[in-house]
Amino acid sequence: MKLRWSTLFGCAIVPAVLYAAGCGGSSNTGTGAGNGDAGDDGSLADGSGSSSGGDATTSDAPSDGKVSDAKTGDTGTGSGGDSGSSSGGDSGGDSGVVCGAANQVCCATGTECTTGLACVGGVCQSCGGSGQTCCPGRACDATDACTGNGAGTCTPCGGSSQVCCPGTSCTGGGCCVGGFCSASGSSCGNAAPGATCNGGACTTDAGVVCGGVGDACCANNQCTAANTACLGGTCQACGGDSQACCPGDTCGGGLACHNQVCVACGGASQVCCAGQACTTAGLACNGQGFCTPCGGTGQTCCPGSSCSASGDCCDPGTNACVGSGATCSTAGTCTGGTCTSCGAPGQTCCNGTTCGGGGCCVGGTCVGSGQSTTDGGTVCDNGDAGVTCGGAGQACCANNSCGAGGCCVGGVCVGTGTTCGGNLGLCTGGFCVSGGNSCGGSVGGTPQQCCGIGPGGNGGFCTQGNTNCQGGNCVPCGGGGQACCAGNSCDNGGCCMSGDNVCVSSGSQCSGQNNGSCSAGGCSGGGGCGLVGQPVCHDPAGCTAPFSRDNGNGLCVACGGVGEVCCDSGQGRYCAEPYACSQGVCR
């Protein structure tokens, strides 16, 4: 997108996100007033003084959305301290254009972004750099490409044997073959067997050429040159304004792919640029992928999860600003500019007494239905915190536990020697035995088959305490390195790596890149992830707290309680006791 600049009294007027200090331009002769540099606190202070020198020069912002960080005058002297005062004309110093910091536009000269940030979609972001997590939409900066599963990781691209950069581009005239760069002079591989890469196109000894602009497409409809796409059997230019999007729905700087065509992005009512970036002040990318006004109550949160009205909160579930005192999607309340989370298992009770999903408030903390409310002997059951558990005919205690060798079947303890129901046989030492077959527990440390496994291996359950069904067998659960117990729970504040269903002990590193360490069911990475109301951790951690799941928009929400969505596992959907999953909701 081309940022339009205008001038007023000789000063460049640019969008507010780009402009924090005045221009300090001067006339050819005489005295003039000029605005000084911004102070350390970012405030502005006007300074006046005399100037003798040439006219200042300004230029349009480049089409890639970046802005120049300096402008120069012919001659002139001036001085200005950190306070923001200025005296005199231009001396080739800072133009006052703000760029390079988090959520600001990238600088066009010098360093694009400050250390730790990457230029993605024309905006400096805390994602998208080499080795960092990809920005939303699996976007990276110009020298990296998004690889791996889940959110992905940005990996250097374009060099020989590296992944191709967006727009199928490779450095040094290389060819993009099967998603990887083949250096100029090297084989074109499966794109054109027997051909050699030559300036981005593949050429055979007989002079047959494919893959470049205007050439026939190579095998498997591949185009090997940068910014080309196979359309109608011919490699055509892609990624430019009003051109077809390049493979991977990518476009050039200042453009984004919309309905398979590259269009201007980042401005008001325009589609968002790569990484959900908007390059104009006061705009943010909404849920539909367009740049709209942000920060006001009911509007999309501005970059950095900020809201403009005093006391408003950025609701992490909806990415919208809510007023002070309003209820957030996390079930908490907007208080002091932050949406508090409450009511889910392990969280504080809402209003000091209330828990969601049929949970129980015990000592100010919510306990999920089916979980122990004391050190043993009682369990939360549909909001009742004093239900006795573990005896024959009583509710099962946490993690399928029953006393005296009983078996947990359908949330109720079956006494040893009593039928488990159906054709499962008799309860014997925590598992069910029928003839020579047994299920539901572990015998001598050897996992047994899960009981009640349905077609396709789904739906199995375990009857022995502290075991869970994984891969068709009942395995020990809850401890570090063991399987997660029912409801994604782990012992003593451990974290369930939901992608591979393994517990990480509290204080240990969570699996996956940049997820940090485990504490109280959540991981510390990125300011906190995995708990209800927090972002989803990078794979394989996912949502790490008990009875939590990804809402599909990268946020962990409560699941498994009455009226809540069903939780997911490798064995199918499930709910907390005593609820059952019906049409995706626990009832």
C-alpha cells in the first residue's frame, strides 16, 4: 500500500502511527519555527529558532508500507536535546517519523525493526523472524518461510537447498523445485528431469525451457522462477497489484491475497496485510480480515491488545474492547484494564462463590465436577462439593479412583466381586475380568486393554484408579512423563501436553518451542499460555490446563462442564462426571 503524504506549512503530514515529532523544515532565508525531536518519554515539544539554509526534502513512503527514518535539507544548523526542544533548520537528522518499534511500521532505511522484532506485513511484530513463531496466517519476514505444524516456525529461505521464500523466490537466480531452492546451474529435479536451473527457469540440452515467466509450466504444474504461477499451462507473473496471488496465497510488499487476487492492504476498509497487520494509525485487523477502527468500546482491540477508553479491557476471547465492569468471554470481569479469568477448574471463584460448568468453589478456588474437593473421600458432583466418593455405589473419586479394589464404571464405583455390567465380567482389584480376558487397568505393571472400545478403537475407558486409556490400553497417568489423566489433568500442578497427551511436572520445561516452563497447569512462554483465557501454547503443548481446549481461534477455553463444549482427546470427545457429550455440548 502506498501511504499518501501531504504537506502543511512545509511539514510532512503522515498517519499518526508514523508521526510523533514535527518536521523542523525551514525557508531558504530568515527565521522559522521548527518542531524538535520527541523526548525520552515520547512527548513532543516545539522549539523555535533561526535557520539559514536550503529547503528540506521529503519523499513519498515506499509502496511496501515502510517509511524512511530520515529526511535531509541542503544546509542548516540546529540543535535539540532529549527534552524535545529544537533550534534551527534541518541537518539531516531524524524526520520525526516513528518506525521500528513493536506495532509500528518498518523503517525503510537503516534497521527495519528494533532487536527481537521482525518486519512482517510492513509492521514490526514480535513474531515472524528467523527461529521465531510464525505470525498469524503463517507469515514471516522477507528472508524466512513458515515451516512445521501448528503455528509453525520461521526458517531461513531462498538459499540452495533451503525452502523457497514466499512468491516461490530463491536467491542468485535459483529455481524453486518442490518447495526447495535449487541453485542456478543445478538440476531441476522432478520439475524437469534432465534440465538445469538457469536464472530461475529450467533448460534442457535441447533448449526446451519451462518454469520462467511466459514459459510452459514444468512437470506437476510447477513454475520455478520467482513470482510466477502456473495459469492455463503457462507460467505467468503473480504477486503484483491486481495480479493473481502466488502459490501459498502470497503477494508482494504492500499487497495481500484476497479472492485469489493481490490487492492493496493495511488501510481503512482494506484487507489486512501479512501477519494480520494494518499500516495506518487507529486500525486493527478484525475477525473478517479487514482493517477497521480499533480501540473503542465494542471495537477490535488495537495492536498490543490495547483499548483507548480508560478502564476498557481487551477481551482475549473475542479480541474486542469491553467496558470497565463488563463480563468478559473468559467468564471474568473487566477490572483495571484487564479481563480477569474466573470460574474454570483451578481458577478463582467468580464473585468469590461461583464456578462454571457444574464446578465447586472450595476455599476460593474452583474444582471441576468429578474432581476431589479434599485430600480424599469427597468429590465435586454437579456443583455439590460434599459428595462422598470411593465406596461401592458411590461416585468415583478423582482419576477413576475407588476404594477397596473397586472399579470405576460410568462414574460410579463397583465393589470388587460385583459385575462391571454388560459382558465386562466381574470387578477384580480395580479391573474387570470375564473368562480369561480382563480390561480397564494394569496387572503387574502391564497395561491392559481399555474396556468398552468401540468401532475404530474409540470410546474406551479405564476402571482402575490413576489410569487412562491411551492407544487402546490403560496406562498409568498423572505423573511427569506419564499420560494425562481424564480431563487433561496432571498431578501437583503439572501440565498436560495435549498434542501428545503427556504430563510435564510443575517446574519442568513444557514441550514445544518457546513454551517456557510449567507452573500450576500452565506454561510461562509468551507471557503465559495453556490456561483457560490464555493463548494456546505452541505444538505439542496446546491447552495444558485440566478441562480446557482450543476454541479454534488460538484461545484456551473451558470444556467438559455442563453447558460447555465437549473436550477432545485421542479417544474421542468427553465430559466431566456426571455429564455426557451430546451434539458437541456436555449435558
